[in-house]
Amino acid sequence: MTLPLFFFYVFSAIAVASAVMVVAARNPVHAVLFLILVFFNAAGLFMLAGAEFLSLILIVVYVGAVAVLFLFVVMMLDVDFASLRSGMLQYAPIGVVVGLVLLIELLLVAGSFVVSPEVASASVLPINNGVDNTKALGLVLYTRYVFLFQGAGAVLLVAMIGAIVLTLRHRPNVKRQDPVKQVARRASETMEVVKVKSGQGL
Amino acid sequence: MNSDVTDFASLAPAYPEMLLAVGAIVLLLVGVAINKERSLLVSYGAVLLLLIVAAIVLFAPAEGVLFNGVFIADSFARFMKVIVLAGAAFSLMLALPHAEENGTHKFEYSILALLATLGMMAMVSANDLMSLYIGLELQSLAAYVLAAIKRDDPRATEAGLKYFVLGALSSGMLLYGASLIYGFTGHTNLQEIVIAIAAEGRSIGLIFGVVFLLAGVAFKISAVPFHMWTPDVYEGASTPVTAFFATAPKVAAMALMVRLVMDTFQGITHDWQQIVIFLSIASMVLAAFAAIGQKSIKRLIAYSSIGHVGFALVGLASGTQVGVEGVAIYMAIYVAMNIGLFACILSLRSDAGYVETIQDFAGAAQTRPFVAAIMAIIMFSLIGMPPLAGFFAKWHAFLAAIDAQLYLLAVIGVLASAVSAFYYLRIVKVMYFDEPVHRFEAVPAELTIIMAVSGLFVVTYYFTVGGPLASFAHVAAGSLF
């Protein structure tokens, strides 16, 4: 048994097991933590497949942002997860059907590569085995697709400005951190060294 | 890897967009640095920036295809960009007086409008399904925020939310159409799609894609049956924002529609022609009858703009160069009339606030004769009375339809135009023959200037701007054929 194959089975076994636990865990916080474990193992699988960029992005975006957001929602909102889960077995058949449909779709997509292997090379940017995919992305992002990349950046800028302009309110009488004031503080202003004689106290 | 951007000079066709993007970011930084609720520097800076960019587009033209075919700058794009930029600049000027009350006093208002305009320029210059979507989304996302910018007003928030949800739906349809077109032609580049259609002919999948794509764009120009959002959003958003929505984005989306059907899908003219004719007839007829019952002036303008999109589509339905010329001229005149109309509405402000219903205009001719006169002129022009500008707009559009032997379409257009005269003339009647109800406040100087310019444009159109505009439109339309 080769080493990549060994790791493939390790990652996929843990991924499937923790995916089951995401649904089965009683405590919603545990469920989110299991979800993070699924993401990590999926990232490991991507790494094995040679998609190192996707793998790291999965960790940064899904673990770093999305999962933490889930955790926030679970901990801050008062949602009764026990009642949400009550009808789970009832809906299981529908879940199985959706899973089957996904499986068939996956087989169809994978099948197209088996039936006509030349499909992959007919795309606009054919896969070049000599260049790893982070570098391949870097080569086109700021050259061939610079307009679209910058345009997408502008869309994100609008989203950011929009979120701030619609939600930020400057309330008076709110205590805020003032970094300048904090940095300018000196030890001499705040601390005093007092000699205390033993047995006397202050 | 194979990029056509070799040095800075090779970017010349995209200079206006680059300047607008950099300018918007600089003004954003200025606004944040000044750190005040209202910053006149940013407001005036944004108007000035738009006018400078318009001047560059107009007087320093550079044409070509850039960024590996996703961006095109041709005469048609230039013509439409000038209208978009002028419309955006004037509607930002409309937001200057009484900004506090309209919720447009935040400096982010100008920044978002600038970025929306950047998106519109990208739409006008789109030469690829991807850049088309990026431009459309940049414009729409900024517009959703603008609709809700008066965030403490429940109506504005409702308008923003409604616009967002329906806009997301239309983006979904557009993307689905784009994916089908990509799937059945194998290209996202519009020029490559033309070649693919010519080589392989029409397939049923492609037709489906075109229908979905056009439905997405029709939502943006608010053509019936994708118009439902327009009256609600126009009514809910504050009036200067409505003025912005009714002018620049409509022109950009119409330019996109023209480029798609005339250029990209020229090989399947008979298929898209049916769609455009349907959109056109439905828009004209529904708008003419639905506007009659409206009491709110902004809802009335919303239906009026739906109707005008229908009239412009009459020109497009012909599928000829004369038709494109007609659409180009129509959009230019439409923007000029709407800017003047909104300037009139914003300058009629009593102690009870801005005019909201049509009855609020009662007796404006006695208290504010200048505003009432301009308003009446624009109303006659919107109906299409000769010798005002609106007549020539419709003249060009209907002429193209008759040239293409679409007699029924032209007849329905003229009849709808006659019906629409009722609700336009009702406003004139209320202004001139009813007793005054409100005491209107003094008119801000900016609005007086805009009203005078718009009135002059509408009245003297035939003798002054009409000739140069028509020849510019002729060149613009020629670049698509």
C-alpha cells in the first residue's frame, strides 16, 4: 500500500465519520467543531490530489471565516436545536434521494473524462502539468484576467462600503479604545513603586 | 501569459474607466480622512470627476479591444458612455440641495454612485459574458445600497430590500442564460459567439440561453413583464436617488441590450426580434394604462419610464442601423427630459416636505411660474409633441420600425403615446388650473440652472443639439454593423 493511498483512506474515513457526527452530535457547538474537522480532511484530500491552492483556500475561507461565523451564530443566537432535529429520521429518505442525485451527477461529470479525455485540454486554459496550480493562477490573474479581477475587487469594495453605510451608527457616550492614547501611556504615569516594610503593610 | 497589456499607453481605450476607478477610491479616502458626516469636497469632487471622464470619452477617444477581448471601446460605447456619465453627473448635482433631508448627505452616496457609474461603463464596454456580468453586478450592488441609503426611513429600506431580492433573482436568470450560451457555443467572448453561431447555426439550447439572458437585461431596463420592482423602488427611494436610477443605469442596460442583440445575436435576428417586440408592446401598453390610476408622482414617473423603454425598444425591434440610431437618440433625450423633470420635482418643496402626490402640484403655476413652465414643457415633450425633443426621439424610433415594415408595432406605439398624454396633461392641468394648496420654498440655484439647461435642450433641440447628436448617433450605430 503506497503512502498517498494510505493518507487518502485516513482523510476520507475521518471526513465521512465527522460528517456523520455533524448531523448526529447533540451539542450544536460540537457539530460545528466536527464541521471544521470535515473541512480540514477535505483540504487534506485536495492536497493529495495536487490542488494545493484549493486546499489552502479551503482552510483559510471555510475554517477561518465560515466555520467561525457558524460558531458565532450557534453561540449567540438562541436557537432550540433539539426541536429542529426532532423530525430528522422522517426526512432521511429525502436526504438519501438528494445524495443519490448528487452521486449520479458526480458519476456523469467523472464519466465525461473517461469517455472523452480530450475535453480537459479543449478549455481556454488547458492543464499544464509542468506548472503547479498556484503559479498557474498567478500567471493569468494579473495578465489575462486583470480586468475581471479588478472588477470583482470593485464589487467587493462596494459590498464593504454598503455594509458600513447601512449599519454603522456613531453613538455618543460610548467608551471606545483609543490606540494613540494607549500607546502614548508611560509606565511612570500609571505605576508607582512603593517600598513596603515587612510586617507593616501600607 | 499572453496578455495584450504591454505598456501603459496600450491601455488608452480604458483610460476613462481607470480614471473613474482611481478617482472614486481617492475620494473615498478623502471622505474618510475628513471624517465628517457631510463633505462638500467629496460631493463636488464626484460631479467634477464624472464631467472630466465624460470630456475624456468625448474629446480624447481611443478605440480598440483590450484585456484579451473582454473590453471593447468603439463609437457606440463612446456615445452611450457620454450619456451615462452626463446623466450620473446631473443626478448627483440634483442631490446637492437639502441633502440632509434626502439621506444623500453622507459622502458614501457620491462614492457609491461613482462606483455604480464605473459598473455601467463596464456594461457598455462589455465584450465578454464575464465582463458583462461583473459590470452589471457592480452597478446593481451599488444601486441596492443607494436605494436604502436613507436607512432610517422604512420605505427606503423596503425599497432597497425589494430591489436586492428581485435584482438577485434577475442576476440568477442572466447567469443561467450565460451558462447555456457558453455551453452551446463554447465561448464567453461575444465576438467568438458571433462566429460560433455563424458556423453552427441556432440550436434550441442557445435560444434558451438568449431568452434567459435577455430576461436578465430586461429586468435592468424594467421592460414589462420584468418591471414589477420599478414603481416600488422609485417610490421608496429618496427622490435624488430615484433620479439617478431613472437615468444612467437605464441607458447602460439599454446599451448592453443593443450590443447583445445587434452584434452578438445578429445571426439569430428572427428569434430575438420576437422577444423585443413583445417587451416593447407590453411595456408601452401596460405603462400607458397603469400610470392613469397613479396618485404618487414618483410611481407615475416609474410607469412613464417603463413606457419610454418600450418606445426605445420599438427602434431596437427593427434590427437595423437606423433602429440603433433611434435607440441611441432616444436614450439621450430621455435622460435630458428626466433630469429636468426631477429638478422640477425637487425644487417644489413646501413646509410639508417635497411634493409626493399629483395634487401637491396644485397651483404651482401661480406660486412658482418658472418651475411650472419647465415642468409643462417637459410633460409635452414626454408625450411627444412637436417641435419638442421628445417628438424627435419617438420620430426616430417609429421611423426605424416603419422602415423594417413593423407597421403594427408603430401603430400600437402611437396609440399608447396618445393614451399616455392623459396622465402627463393631468399634471399640467393641476399646476395651471387648480387653486394653490402649498406655499413652496425658494428654489436652490443648482436646480434652477439644471431646469434651465434641460428646458433649453428640450425646446431648441431641433435647431441646436439635434443635428450633431444625430450625426454622432449615426457614427455610433455604424460601429455595430
